[in-house]
Amino acid sequence: VHADEKYRTAIEAALGDHAALIVVESASEVERGISLLKEDQQGKAMFVCLDRIPRISSHVRVPNITGVIGWAAQLARYEPLHAPLFRLILDRVLVVETVAVAAAVCARIPGIRCVTLEGEIRTGVDITRGGSRRQDEGGLIGKRQQIDDLDKEIVELHERIKSLENERAVMATGHDA
């Protein structure tokens, strides 16, 4: 799953423990995965079978409330193959700007879960997740994009270093003359 940088923390918070699911295509793959974990004594993992996920089709409109950004399932990007999974996990999850907006939305619309850009979660039954933002929040999802961005930055820095070395060589030649 991927998301624009400004939404990563919110999407990761909305996914919760589901962000660590091992996605497989069938129940036989789940059994094989569990067998491997047991054989190698590698602990436990949570699996989800793509062929068992119900199709979710939510038709609730984004509320016209200041500070509401949009549905998490629409702000996240994922492969079409995984769309049913993310629609299930992120169904009725709104990304909002602040906890105050989340509280207002949850008070007006039953069954909605709100997540702020800072990763705080609020529900209509007052299940709340909050606190300070960790340094690594938003780093679990979109790793491929983050790696690509860092690779690009490395190339740019190498080019900058080469340019500075060339400038230094020219200056040293001019200074020695």
C-alpha cells in the first residue's frame, strides 16, 4: 500500500495491525506459511486469503464538514488485486485534519471511524487512539516509494559532490598558478 507523504501516518494508523498481514491467494498458502513458521520456529504471523475477502461497496458520501479530507480507502493506493482487502479494512474510515474534526464527524455520523493526519483515531463509541507522534510513524507503508525517493536523492548528492570536487580542482589550479 502507498499513500502521499502527507497521508501516510493517517493511513498506517487506520490499517493498524492489518498493515502487517501476510497476503496470500488461498487457504492452502496459509497452511503452507504456518507450517514453515512452525518448522523454522519463527513465531506467528497473521495471514489473509484474497479468495475469502467479501466485496465491500460503501456508498456513503464524504461529509461536507470543514477539515474532512476524504475516505482512507480512496487516499491510499494499492494494486487492483488488493482492492477488496483495503476496502474491507478501510471501510467507513475518514481522514480528517484534527481530533476536533474527528469528534464532530463521529458525533454526527454513526459507524464512522476517523483518523487524523497525526495518526490519532476516534470512533463514535469513543474508542480513541492518541498521543504524541513517533519518529517512525508513517514509515511502514509506502516503503518502495521512500526507497525510490532516497535513491534519487543519493544520485543527486553524488552529482553535487562531483560538481563541488570539480569546482575545488579548478580553484586549486587557479590558486597554484
